[in-house]
Amino acid sequence: MPEARSTGNVIPLRSEEPTDRPVPPPAAVAAPPSAWEQKLAGGLAFVRRRITGDYEIDDFGYDKDLTEHVLLPPLRPLYDKWFRVETRGLDNVPDAGGALIVANHSGTVPVDALMTTLALHDHHPAKRNLRLLAADLVFQLPVVAPVARKSGNTLACNADAERLLSTDELVGVFPEGFKGIGKPFSERYKLQRFGRGGFVSAALRTGKPIIPVSIVGAEEIYPILGNSKTLARLLGLPYVPITPLFPLLGPLGAIPLPSKWIIEFGEPIETAHLGGSAAAEDPMLVFNLTDQVRETIQSTLYTLLMQRRSVFF
Amino acid sequence: MKPRVVLVTGVSRYLGTRLAATLAADPSIERVIGVDTVPPRAEALPQLGRTEFVRADIRNPLIAKVIAQAEVDTVVHMNVIATPLGAGGRTAMKEINVIGTMQLLAACQKAPSMRKLVVKSTTAVYGSSSRDPALFTEDAEPKALPKSGYAKDAVEVEGYVRGFGRRRPDVTLSLLRFTNFIGPVIETPLTRYLSLPVVPTVLGFDPRIQLCHEDDGIEVLRRCALGDHPGIFNVGGTGVLLLSQAIRRVGRPSFPVPAPMVSLVAGAFRRAGLVDFSPEQMRYLEHGRVADVSRLQRELGWGPRPTAQAMQTFVERAPRILNPETVAAAETRLLQALTRTKEPVRA
């Protein structure tokens, strides 16, 4: 509401900038409250909503209020200043309706998932929320499990993927899973096996487009030089990484290297004309489509790497 | 097809009494017969109206005589008990639930007058685990079958009910899987849990919960007893609440207990007689459980009110320790103190 803002009569309930907290309606005073007062009022209102439980979550446990005011803001400096994420082809993501975002996975810790979420939330014209499909392990871990649900993720299973897609949500999946995120540095930007093609059959059944996404830069944030297999088995984790800084520097090793990122959203691969559920029952079609998506991401990765001048700039 | 003679098992417990009273108020039904091991509470008697009460144990073959003599055509089985304390121990509870159902079904199978069977089951049959889909549909395979308690009984009861359905295909069979009940009156382990002055939770977990308002639950049972709605249906409100959110709405502080300590704390609560939480309910406190209720809504063209609204009726019943008004007033005062304005600046 730019014209309202210029007159100074009406202050929008929620500011356009997602970084801001909600600002209050006009008080019955001559002088409108200053910016910091509005921010303070918004912050206090948020605290009140949390204390009284006065907020809404969806069936999957997605807590929009918490995500936008608490979980996303601390990621923004990382996105803008540390990784200087550059997005390409955001217009390939539809403004409305379901679509399946398929991306390469890397970086030891799923920072690439967070950055892709932020790219779509802050920089897509329709401010889309990405609903990620996460591994089983995520929902077993205390603290991690509820935060994952509240930020809009759900378990990577066909039932959930199809339910989200058919309710016109934007669903994100990293089909490489732990094989991709935990691979050694020497194999960087080489796509691993793409699961069993479950994501393709979900897209086929719902007739939603698949958007291949290539992420460059995440491989270099925590280069995995070795993997402590014994410790991983002991802790029940898929891997325990040894990076140049971890565990050598202890907690300081958790600081990611400031690589320069590019996230490219590729052209959508339409699935609506392929025949719905019948097509999903055709394993050859599913395999071919999986391969097509994988090849697209792989070749885009190579193109982006050729264009990149340096890892850090 | 409208029923002529309806038999309701578990009539002396809250929901059984409510349903029998509702059916008795319907003049199109000739007779309503209630069965239970204990007589209904005295204060429930006027409400029950013309309901005939038979003091019988459904574990006893006597039940077959009742069904045959009265020519019962509709049976509403509500006698699967959730809490061992109410039944007099876990062994007795299991016997009432499983053996009782077997006896009842055996009697129903023999009765030529039988036309309809409505069974009150629970969504607990889906179990509760980290690998669950976000919403269970009626044909979802549970990831981890319940190993103990009420949920295991319910799984076994459902097995016998399905067997009955195969042997008597002429009987309309409605299997209703209810989510947790809540409302202004009903007493369940969940309502007792949410009424604790400080509510213990599992540290690092915040399950999604789904609730069914007691009135809506009765309405679903009534519609299934009167009409023909064959099949398995999840029954509950749409939408979910997080457990933390539910606790905040009832205005109570929560107390997170580390997972290894949970069974210890639960044991202490059980011995103190505060809340009777079984192991599978402890898992529910970690992972929660939500069912897809769209099939019932399609079948009936109506569905129970949303979870948040059902919760609200419970919130209004319990005196809140922390009122939203108090919080809002504190917010206003704090804001006025900080901004030094006389006028309220409210978001």
C-alpha cells in the first residue's frame, strides 16, 4: 500500500517486507508511533500470541507465524552476506499451484535446503513457501523433529508428497539424500543415485510439473575430507564428517566456508499430459523421467561451474 | 434402513449413556437396550429415559440370549475400554475388550435379526512413530503396530470385527476410528493430562494432536446407527494443534522431561493417581498422530467441528492459570511503559 504509506493515515497491518515484524494499526494519537515503537508493538504482539497459543498451524505442523518471525530472520545474513546467493530462473517457478522442486544435495549439513527455502520465500514474486520432504532421521531427533515440522517440512513419503502437491503447495525434494549431502569432497558436483524415483511418481500421480534445480557453492561450505565410520555407527548417524575445521577447531569448525552460491531454477518438466496414475505405474517411464531430471541438473551444474570464476567470489 | 431395536454396549460409561439417551429420544426406534456390567449412575437415569438396562457382562453367553429374545437388529459396540484403572487392572481390561468383543460378535453372528453393527474403535490402531505419514487414511498401513495396552486391544478387536464382517456379509458394518475426545464434560486421560497444574511434556518433541468434540462423536455414532454407512471411517475434527499450543491455550505452564526420564515420571503420575498414561500414549506425546477425516465427511455430508473449536470448548471449562486477557493487559502495560505513550499502541 504505497499510497497509504505516503499520506501517513493508514499503516498496513503487515508490512510488505517479510523482514519486518507486523506493525500495529494506527493509534488514536495525532502523531503516528515511530518505527521502533511499531516494531516493539509487533514483537510484543508476537510474544503474546506465543504465550496464549493464538496462532494457526496446518495439518503438517507448519507454523507460519514462528517460521516468518523467528526461524527465517537469522538465515538472512547468511544468505545475503555470507554466501551472497545468486538466483537464476526464479520465473520458472509458478506463482500458484503445485510443483515439485528437485535439487542436488551437498554440504554436510542441509544448508542448501534452507537457502533454497529462503530464495523462494524472499525473492520469488509470489513469496512461495517451500515444503521440503525430509529424511526419517530428522523426525527421530529431539528438538530437530519439531523444528523441522514447524518450518513446513514433512517426512519424505509418497503419501505426504502427493497430499502437499494436490493442495497446490510447492514441494522440495533432494533425491540423493544422505548419499549426496555426506559425499567426500573429491566427488563434489557428481550427482549420486536418485533414490527409487518416488518423487517422479508423486509428480506423475498429481500431474504437477517437476522443476530441476542446480545449486552451486554448497559443496564447498564444509568440505568432507574423511568420515569417522566407527563414531557414526556408535551415534546411529549416517556419517560423522571430518572437515578442514571440524573437529580440529571444535565448535568453531561449525562455521561454514564463505563460498559464493548460485541457485538455478531450470525449466519445468510437465507431467500432466503423461497420463496420471497409470503413468506412475509404468516403471520404465518413471526411470526415464528420473534420469531426465538427473541429467538436466548434472549438465546445468557443469555449465554453472564453467562460468564460476572462483569458489569464493 | 431405520433400526427397530438397538443394543448399546458400555452404556454406563459417559459416551454410552449419551448415545443411549439420544437414541431413546428418537420415537422411530422401538426399543433401546443398554448393556453394561455396572448400572448407570443415578444422575444419568432421567437422561436415559425409556432405555432398558440389562446388567450383563458381554464376556458372558447371557448376551446372546438378550440379542435373540429382543430381536436386536442394530448393535453399537462401545465397550472397548481405554484405561486399565477404570476396568480394574490391565488383565480385566484386556478381557472386557477382547474376550467381550468375541462373545458379542459370536452372539451377533447367531442372531438372524441382526442388520447393522457399529463399532467404536480408535485411531490409536495406527500407532505413533517418527516414520508416520502426516495424515493416516483409513487404508494406511501402520508403521509400528501398537505393542501394548488399549491400542493393541483395539487392533485385535478390529481383527475380530473384520472376521465377523466376512461371515455375515448381510450385516452393515461401520467401523469408526475416533481421535481423542474432548469437550465441556467428558473425562479422558487427555483431559486429565491437560488439567494438570503443570503439564509434563517430552523434551525436544512437540506432537500434533487431533481432537473430536464429544457431541460430534455422539452425532456420528447416531447417524451410523440410524443410516447405512458401511466401511471404516476416521472420526475427528479437521486441522491440528501442536501439544505445546494446546497447553498454552489452556493457560498452563509445561514442564519438559528428558526422554530417558519419561517413563519414570509417568510411573510417578500413575501411582499418584493423577494421569494414567500407558507406554503407547507416551509415544503419542513424542510423535502424535493425525488422521484424514475426509472419507467420513464425504459419506455423511457432515463432519465433526475442527480440532481448534473442539479445544476451545475444553478451554472454557477449565479455569486457566494464565488468562489471555492478563497477557494482553501485560502487553499493553509493557508497551506503554517502554514507549511512554498514554494511548494504547496495539498490534
